[in-house]
Amino acid sequence: MVAKPHLRAPTMNYTLDDQETREIEAAIRAIRGEAAAHPQPVPAHLLHSEHSRDTPLWLVLCHALVVHERWLHPGELPAIAAALSTELRWFQGYEGVGASALPAISPARAAALAAYCAAQELPCAAPPANLQEALLVDLYTGHWPPPAAHKLDLTQLLVAPVRDGHHQGRHSGRLARLELWVLPPRSHQGPAANERLVRAPGALLLPVDDDFAEGLHRVQRLLQRMLQPAAPVLAWNLRPLPTASAGAPEALSALAGPSATAALAWGALYLLRDHLRPEFAELAAQLHDSEPATLTITAALDGPLAAPDPQAPFNWPSLVRVGGVDD
């Protein structure tokens, strides 16, 4: 049983512009209809990753309503929290991501974790079950990102197959910001299944397809083999990046393809270069001399999926081209 956080003044930091405020107010009207058994659709873009903020608007809404009790009428919190924590029935367009592209947690689970952080006891409240969920509780309680955490930002070209039925074999590309944080040790919430990479709160609602999930699994296996057992865990996030010519980018609704996985591996090894096993001392020295700001990698890893044997000879993974990109 995880102790409930002591909440005197929840301090999740965010600001809302006029458009975002209108969107949240419209969502609240729909949620009130759900609580009154008259469901209305809520736009799925509230779940998407935006370039202008660290977390999707849905997490802001969960905090504002359930933890901060903003926009609520007196006595309304239990019914609203219960509606938010109901498994998805009412996100317009959310089902379009497909069964093979699912987020780490559901929007309802994110709301149940917000209820766990509320000042009053709520029946729908759920404590964090793993490290990723504990990081979301940190966000709701004003403790994300970790103070003085080592962080790395990389520019990432995301390449994904076009799935409209008319452009077979074609790929599309877009720029994103890959963020990595070194997490401080936690006595009560260890990584699941020896994971070295977990999602930051901003990526928890981001669906990923099978290709991205497999690529991420290869990165996990590589890090398990190369890092010392006591090495820190990293959290990752991906956000759309604006360009000078296109202006504000379209929100990121899902991750398809493994094009970011090689950069995830390099970024993790760079941040944890002082935690490599002794046999990789030469690589650690090279990483110390590298310049992350000048590096962009768009490729997949061709590495083992099976659990690594630390006593077996190490075979370096190959980089695999994605979508005709050679960088």
C-alpha cells in the first residue's frame, strides 16, 4: 500500500490561453452530462501531445477539477471524479488509433490517480501501481520534473508509414522534441520488469504502434546489457516541434514506427555514461566527448528481443534505415 501524498497546496504548474480555457469548459459541460447519465462526446485532441505545453490538456483538466476543484459547484466533486474515472466511452475519435496502438494508461486511470491526490477521500481514487503512475502523481502534486534532474533534449525526425490506403509504401516525416530525464532513486516505486526507460507524464496518454513498442523493447534490452544494475532509470517524452516555415505544428496523436528508438538508445547511454559496465569504458569516454546539441538520429535498432546474458559476448546492434532516411 502506497501512502497517500500529503497535499496542503497542490502546485502543478500550468497556464491556459483563451482557446484552451474554452476547450476545457466545453469538456466540463460534456463531463457533467456524463455524470448525469446524458453522455456527450469529448474531443480526443485533449489527449494529444502539444508543442506548447509539457502535458496533454486532459491531465490539466484532471488536476484542475479533481485536485484543485476549479470550475466545480459545491458538492459536485464526487460525481465529476467518478465520471472522469469511468473507462472510455465518450472520447470522440479516440477509437481511431486502433487496438494495436494503446497508451500506457487510459484517460480514466489518469483521472483515478488525480482522485488519489484529492484533498478529500474519493471512492474512485487509485494509488500508483508502478513508477510511471508515480511520476503522474508527482506531476499532480507539483513534484515533476524532479528538481535538479539531469535532462537531455534532442531534435528528432519522426518517420511513419502513411496508412490511408492510397499511398502504399510511402512515409511521412515530422520534427519532434525528444526529452529524457534521469530519475532520482525511489524507495517505494521501482521499475517494472527491469525497465530502464519509462514514460514521463507527458507521454503516458500517447498511443504507440507495434513497431514503436518493439523498438522500445530492443532499447530496453540493450540498456539492461550495457548498464550497471544500480544505474538510474530514465523517463522519456516526445512532443511536436514547430518549424520556421510551418509555424505551430499539428498535435502528436500517436507514435508509429521505430524511427525514434535509436535516438532513445543513444540519449540514454549519453546520460548514463558514468553507469556503463566496465567493459564499455571506451564507449563511456567517447560519450563524454560527444556533442548532443549537434546530433539527430533517425533510425531503428536491430538488436535482440530476448533477455540479455551479461556473461555472454556483446554483439553491437545495427542501425536500420526507416522510410528511406539515411541520417
